[in-house]
Amino acid sequence: MEENVFVVYDRNVEDLALTLAPGRPAYPITADEDHKTIDSVMDICRWLLSQGADRNALVYAVGGGVTTDLVGFAASIYKRGVRYVNYPTTLLCQVDAGLGGKTGCNLDSYKNMIGVIAFPEQTRILPQALRTLPERELRSGAAEMLKSFIIEDLGGYYEKAVALLSAPEMDFDALGELVLAASEVKRRVVEKDPYEKNIRRYLNLGHTYAHAIEWYQHTHPTACPMTHGEAVSVGMVCAARLSEALGVCEKGLAAKIEADLKACRLPVELPCPESELEAALWKDKKAESGKIHFVLIEKIGKVTIKDLDDLHQYSE
């Protein structure tokens, strides 16, 4: 192991984190959306400075997507950039957030408005961590895994994932195989378009509505809370319904995806009238020049992007 290693970890996985680099400086963070702020990024940078981290430092990010986003961003700007390695401990992070180099934090109530693309040296999957996850967190990550297979399904993994996730008990060995397959989908997409100029936008499937839902929940404290993955599940159903309304896919696809997600014990309905999400939909990163780069579904395993200037005329 290199000498110049610094560990930043979600305090919920402290026992695991401290085994990855014994004796190295370690800094716990509170990894939730309320703490996914520029202040948290600056706190990480201040800690690195206090520990004497130099330009040769290697920072381990141990935790879920909030952790890897914050630590990756801090590493990318500390002393104009130091190396970092992701150790994703959640299913969502293993199949999505911990891959691809997107880093950042929220701005007020809006998701991931500040950040850069800065690739980790490595992402090291910890399959044993999945066995310790609460059921809801596991299913939240499963939504992102299903998203990957809706985008690309070369091995029939979508139906395999639905069957696994709708079973009475989780087969973690089978889940591990699906995690690797889903991470390969993202790797292939990112390799072709690392800076999101074209097909990397496919990975935003479900996220236009998901980010708006998260904004709504942050600004309406009495709203029934959803995790990120749960919001993505709802967003994919919205995308499927919109795809049907635009004639991009055959009738019945939205009903199938909705039924599959329900079988996987994921939510499928918006937590509020769609009109209440309007402000957030148009502040999303995917909105440019009065249009939203919206990811639509042609069929399981194939998506496309259409620039839309009005979502409501199709969804009402």
C-alpha cells in the first residue's frame, strides 16, 4: 500500500473503512443529501490540508454515492487535483454513482449543480458490503441497476434482474453477477463519451423527474420521503409514459415497466401533481436553451434522446 493514503468515509461504514487502510489518517463524514454541500467539500479539503496531504496524495472514498461524489469533488480541486479511489459500499454506488467520474454537490435544493468530471484511479467493488444493507437501500440501488439494463440489455439481464428482485429472498451471488453486468454497461457508455456530449446522456434515464422529486421533497418537509433510487424508479415510469405519448415505443411498454418495478417493490407514482415539479424540471442540468435533453425508451435495451420544450402537453 502507498504511504500517502488518506481515507474519507461515511461514518455508517466505519468498521469496514478502517480495515481498508489500517493506520492511515481517516475522516468520517455525514453522507446524506442535507450534507451534500460545498461546505462539506471544503471541510474535506481543510482536513486533507491539516493532515499534510500533498500533490501525491491518494484519497480513498468509502461509502455510497454521496460519499464518492463529495470526496471525488474534493480530490479534484484540492491542490488542483489529487488522486482518489472509490470503494462503493451500496448497490446504487456500485452500479452507478461510484463509476464514471461524475463528482459534485448540491446547490441549495438543486441536485449536483456544482461539480466536475474527474475520474478515479480505480473503483473497487466490495460485494460483501451488499449483505449488510437495509432492504430499502438495496432496492433503491436496484432501480439504478434496472435502469442500466433498460439502456443496454445484451445478455437478457433486465428480465433476470426483475426475477431476482421480485423473489421472496435475495440471492446475493446472483446479485453480484448482475452488479458486474450493470457496471459494464456504464463503463462501455462512459468509455465512448466520457464528458457527456452525446450517448452518456443515456445514463440520465429517469433522472429528470427524479431530481425534481428530490427538490420537491427538500422544499416540502412534510412530503413522504423517497430515496434517490426510488425517485429514479418513478422517473423511469414517467419516461416510459412520455415515450408512449410521443410514439417512440409500442403501447404497453409503460405498463410493463410499471408492473416490473412494482414487482421489485419500488414506487411508480409521483409524490405530488406534476405541475408542482415544473420549476425543478427546468433547472435540471439537462435543460439547455429552453429544451430538456430527455431520455426516452424505445424498448428494453434501447433508449434515445429527444429535445423537448414542453413535457406537460404529452403527459396530461
